[in-house]
Amino acid sequence: MRITVIGCGYLGATHAAAMAEFGHEVLAMEIDRAKREALAQGRVPMHEPNLADLLARNVESGQLRFTDSYAEVAAFGDLHFVCVGTPQQPESLAADVSQIEAAITGLAPHLARPALVVGKSTVPVGTAERMAGRLTALAPAGGEAMLAWNPEFLREGYAVQDTLHPDRIVVGIQDSRAEKLLRDFYQPMIDQGSPIVVTDYATAELVKVAANAFLATKISFINAMAEVCEATGADVVDLADSIGYDERIGRQFLNAGIGFGGGCLPKDIRAFVHRAGELGVEDAMTFLRHIDDINRRQRERVVHIAKAMVGGDLAGARIGVWGAAFKPDSDDVRDSPALWISGQLHLKGADVRVYDPQANATAGHAFPTLTYADSAVEACRGADLVLHLTEWPEFRELTPTDLEGVVRRQQLFDGRNVLDVDAWRSAGWTVRALGRR
Ligand code: UGA
């Protein structure tokens, strides 16, 4: 098919390249000139494993092209995927859907023949219905310009894999013609075994936020248990392993630590609480405020622990930090707990030196006054304390020998509960972690 993709962030760039890989002809629209030009040359402007190859291959073959013109998008094909961002509003918990509105308003006047616009962005429930009305009103094709909502569940770090092999395909529709088109479009994935759920707009929109709310709840649950473990001398990793063996619970997303961040989980649960309030069902969603509070408390607890470990005064203490990205295999520092903690320690007077295998540049852009080191070992030179905050595999490989003669005091805090604590302790290090003995 000839399809178009509007918005080329993580979601759009990956969707465009992956759909080209499936053999579709893809025209992708990006209004940011620098990003568009990079993509058109086959360069990915963020760190996402396997995306660079996928993109370069399909740009080279001509299967994937880029534009900044809605007229060209409308002329190119009749299936248009909207993949723009829906960040948190600056002074509210609500999601900012202005990019979605702009995409529909920009595209609709060019839709003169039957077309299907497919929203993939995460939106407050009710947005699809509103956008469907706007589409019909503005498109010369009128009711022949249809809308579907088809949320995306990709994880950063696994974006290509999740897009090529989705664990489910959810489509919210109002018209059975839209279902037929999307079934045909996704047939290769359905044939691979991806289940498809066809439902209404509201359910499709809610599936996405409900999934992220559930994942956030799992993480905050185990982090709350970590606090109880600390108060009782219990061990949260043994606890998570043990409850995780119960298939009804499952071990995934039960890794206690400094909490969740990124461009999705935090803003999605806040937007959900806000929307629930507008719908008059805020009481049902109040627990998500607690989930957010527990998550934020983890970060604050780390600042307190670090302060105590350096002797009660952060001013003048030197702290080496491993990790700045919100999770490994990403250079994304949006709402990153690692960067938040580093920033707080710096603002309280510590000399903080951060190293991240991929996120030094993005972190430096977001927080230019921190010092960034070229290696994990360099970040620790002269340190009174080392903080492990993003669980990149290379940090797990480091041994006490690597830091011999490098640090001032042998003190380590494992914020992700993955380091070999016994090995570090045997080498004479003081090690602390959240919820661990
Ligand atoms: C999340 C969801 O996992 C995706 O399914 C969803 O499609 C995506 O948001 C989205 O809304 O687009 P992502 O933001 O890439 O994906 O990150 P996650 O893998 O969910 O991790 C989120 C945060 O939770 C990270 O900071 C991670 O370190 C933290 N986390 C994760 C924990 O603290 N403990 C865990 O056990 C798991």
C-alpha cells in the first residue's frame, strides 16, 4: 500500500521505517527541518537500537521518503498514520493535544477522495471522537474521510522489535470499512501471530493509558515494598523473585529502584488522572496520584541517602554517577530519574560527574551545568560516592579492581538493584541499595 506517517519522533520514525520494511511505500511528514533532513539522509536523530539500519535501508531503496507538505501527503496515499507527540502541558497534569489538532486541521482540507486517518499517539479518551468530527467537517471528502484510533505500544530501546512484532494490535473504529482497511494493512503481522482487537474509539484510547497506568502501578508497588523491606531488614529482590513466580503476578516490571521516568509513563498517568477528573470519575483514579507520589519519593530518598553516605553535607562532596538516560538502550532523558537525582545533588552543592554511554549529549543539553565524563571510570575520579542510576550492561561489567586508586572513598549506591553487591562488599566497599539488605 501507499501510506503516509505524520510526525517522525520515536513512534513515527520507527513506524515509517518498519512499514517500509514490510513492503509498503511510505511518505513521512516531519515539520522540524533538521530532523527531516537527517531522516531523509538515512540518519536517526536519537539512539534506538536497529532503527538506523532499518531506516537507511528503506531510504536507500526509495521505499521511504520525507516531506513537509500536507498537500503531498494527501496526494500520495489514502491511509495516513498520525504519530505526533502529546506531551504534558506546562502548567497542568493534562496532555497537550495541540499537535494532533494541528495534524488533522492541516491534512483534512487536502482530503478530496476517500481516506482513512489513523491516530497512533497516546491521547485523553474522547479525543478521537472530537477529531473524527473535525475531519469530516474540514475534508472536501466529508464522511468519506474516516478516522480510526490504533494506539502504539512500543518501548524505547525495543522500538523496532515492538513495531515489527507487536504483542497486540488494537483498533478503535466507527465504520466497518476502516476495520477492513486496517485488517488488510496489518495482515502480515496478524499472520505472524499478533492478536487484533477491534473496538470503539474510547476503548482503544483507554487501552493505551490503562496499560501504562498498570505498568506504573507495578513499579510503584514494588518500590513501596522496597521501603517496607528497608524498615524490616527484608530484601526486595528476593521478594520480587518470589511473588513473580506466581504467573498471575509475573516478574516483569517488579524491579525496585529509583523509579520510572521517560516521555510516557509519568505524563500518561497524570493525563489520565486529569481526564478522569473532567469525566467526573476522579475518585476511581485517585490511586494513580499515589503511584506518582511513590515514584517521586524514590528520587528524593536517593538524594537523602547520598547525603548521608557522604557524611551529611553535600557541599564539596564529589559524586560519580553512572547513567543519565531514563533507561538503558536509550539516549532519552525526558523526566529521567537519574538526571533528576544528579541535578538535585549538584544544586545542593555536590561536585557531580555523570557518565552515560549514549545520553551525555542529551543530558548536557537538558542540564548543562553538570559535569560529563567520557567514561564510567573517569566519572568516579576522586569520588566520595558512586551512584549507579541507569542499568546499562557496561556498568554491570565493572569490578572493584577497575576503580582501584580512582575513588576517594569506596562507597557505592545501586539505584537499579542489578550490581553484584557481594563482590563490591568483599572488596571493602560500602554498598547501599533501595530495599536491600
Ligand atoms: C512505556 C511502555 O512500557 C510501552 O509499552 C509504551 O508503549 C510506551 O511507554 C509508550 O507509552 O509509548 P517506555 O517509556 O519506553 O515504554 O519505557 P518502559 O520500558 O516502560 O520503562 C519506563 C520506566 O520504568 C523506565 O524509567 C524504567 O527504568 C522504569 N522501570 C521499568 C522500573 O523502574 N522498574 C521496572 O521493573 C521496569
